[in-house]
Amino acid sequence: MALCGTEATLKACNATISEGQNQPYWIDISVPRGPSNSPPGIYTGTISITADQGNATIPVTLTVWNFELPAQPSEFSLWSLWPPAAGHTITTLAQALMRNKVMYGVAGDASSDVTNFGLNRSGLGGFYFIGIQCDGSYSNIPSTNQINKAVANFPASLELDLYVADELNGCPGAYTGLKSMGTNAHAANRSVKTIMTINTPDPNLYDEGDGRSAIDHWVLLDSVQQWPSLPFTSGGDLWSYTTCNTGFGNAPEWLVDYPPINERIQSGFLNWTQGATGILYYRSDAWTAGNTIGSWDNVDTTACGHGLGRPGDGIFLYPPGPIGSTESAPGIRLKAIRDGIQDYEYAQILKNLGQAAFVNSVIQPIATSWSNWTHDPNALEGARLQLGQQLHQLSPP
């Protein structure tokens, strides 16, 4: 898509800058996959700037290491539990997210998304909204046969999840429904995993009678700091998520008035050190003014309700209309999450190579716990550099 010479309201170039002002640009460099397409080495280039007061050339150096990240991330994710906002379809929303390594699978596109975007899991929320409530009521408890019909729409190798409930903290009235849902999902032709947000795993749901936990993915709110002791062996695995709740001090927060290291370290090195295998967020396109320039200029500060000022909650993409595109534009916070998921990948590859002790020696000092982590981007980048150099040395030429 042309950056200049377009009729779009917002353009990526020909900026007008007053004295004393800066105009930052975020530039992603795509490295083609495979050593034959991108041989390891040092590449150089330039960025040319043309201005009324003269021209400038900025040198750029890119080092391509002797390894590559897998197309499908090792870390799982579930994003955008809401339908897409005006301005795109469920397909374009999914693509905008998957380009940045967070997953939002669509049944009809799943096979191609595995190949083109690295889709590593998908949810069945498009078929059944479960919605188990604290008092035990629910919208739907699909039978195993119904789940099998939904499962048949996806590639056989794709991980599948069923989001069963939201933030059921201290809700014994919901146990029966949650256990029934777990039993039905686990008996499907392909075992579907249940997923639920909560403050901390509930021991009453660890065993539904067949030796498996009723909940497979415990998605825990980082800000309440009720993370279980590690290693977690009580059934299922751990994910992390964040909300409007800014917690009791130092937990990572994803609002626009926090530095983007908050997003990156949670989805990356903190998830790694805290034993989390996935990252969840409830929405990415809660735009203030639909597919218009108003959604770019006025970020919603009231999405959390109850008078809470939480600017940027639920907004990680910006609508395509003002930029003359058919796909939403990712914000810097989404890019930071992508970088975090790739940080996680460096650690995972090294662990697979028997380097877990080395990984922990590098990461633990800067990502010790949800309330004790570095706010220094240079320290985080330095850790990633150490992991990358180790991988480069271990990978075959």
C-alpha cells in the first residue's frame, strides 16, 4: 500500500513538523524465512529523509543470526473475545492480530491461517457461548456430540479451547456447570481444553472424576498477585492476563499511560519465569468513534466503567478507514506484545536445547515475579541479546 500520494486522512509520510518537535516512525523489517532466502550475516542499508531544509541519510545495520523462530509461536494466546468492531470483518481482525503473534482463529480460515500466519490454537467461541455465572446459571452447556460437530470444522492438528467462564472467584454455585463442561469437552473426539479467567486456581475443580482438572487453562490476573507456588502440578496449566485493575503496586499494566515494557515483559519473560504458557486479553478494537478519525484522535478513557479512568483499555488496533486500508493498524503496545511473545520463543528454543539453566540465569534477575521486574528497556534488550547470541552459537552453520 502506498504511504504517500493517497487520499487517506492519515498518511505515513509528508509530515509537517514545527520547530522543537519530533516525528517518530516505527519501522518493521521483515526477514524472509529460511537460510537460502536470508543467509546469516550483517546487512546494511540506509533511510533517506527529504525535507524543505535539506536531505539526510541514516545508516541501518541488521544482524541476521544463524537460527529462526518457528512460524507457530510456542506461547499460546486468546484475544478478542468480542465480535469485531465496525471497520473490519472477523477475518481481517484475526489477520491483524496474528501478524503480531496473538491468536484469533476463525474456523473457515483456520487451515490457511496455520500456514500463512502461524495459527497455533483456536477457540470454539464462534459455535458456543458458554457463559457460566457465579450462581451456576449459564447460556449453554454443549454436549460432547455438539462439541464434536464444532471440532470437525478445524484442522486435525490444531489445539482447540472452549472459553467457559469469566472471573468466577469464590463461586461454588458454578462448580456443577464447570465440571459438566470439562467432562463434555474432554470426552470429545479431539480433546478440547477448557479455559477460564480467575484470580487463582480453585482446588475444588482440580479433579472432575477422571483424573483431569475441570479447567485446563487457568488464566490468572497478574495484578491481584495470587499466583500459585511453582511448579504448578495440580492439573491444567497457567496463563496470565491483565484488566482495568491496576493492582497493588508493580504488576504490569497495558494502558496507554504506561511504558510499553509493561506489555512486553508480561507476554515474554515474566510469563516464562512464572510458568505461564499463554496470554489472554479480552478485546483489541474497543474504538471510541467507529471506523473514523475520531477513534485515532480520542482514545476511550471510560471503557472500564464505574468512573475509572483507564485510557486505552481494549484498544490495541486502530480502524482502517482513516489510513485507506482494509486492515486495522497495530499500535505500539501490540508490537510490544509481539516482541514479548518472541522473547518467550528465544527462551523456549534454548530450553529445548537443554539450556534451561542458562535461560533462567539470564531472565530471573529481570523478571523475578509479578511485583519485581525491571522497568529498564535496555536490561530487557540485553537479556534478549544474550539469549540470541547463545542460540547463534548453538545452531548449526
